Amino acid sequence: MKIVIYILAVVQIAIGLLFIVEAPSTQRLMLGTISFGLGSICLGIAVIIGQLDAIRFNRS
């Protein structure tokens, strides 16, 4: 699950950066910013899941 979220985050950030760099209009710039933000949130979730897994495995 963590790997799937991590891959989704990287793809989402890449799409966001592509839209931001190639933005011919304000709508594309906003779409790129939203996409980049969602990718960052997914990356944060993947890191949190990884940390929780590490804590769980250290206890058992």
C-alpha cells in the first residue's frame, strides 16, 4: 500500500510540475498547482505509513 501511494505521489508531482512549467493559461497553472499539492499530500501519507510500519515492527 505504501509503495502504491508513493508511486501515485511521484506521478502526481510530475504531472503538476509539467502543467506548471508548460502553462499557457491561468487554468493550467492552477491545475498544475493543485496536482502538485495533491502529490505532496500523497507523499506525506506514504512517509507516515512507512513510519507507522517501522514503529509496529519494532514493537513486535
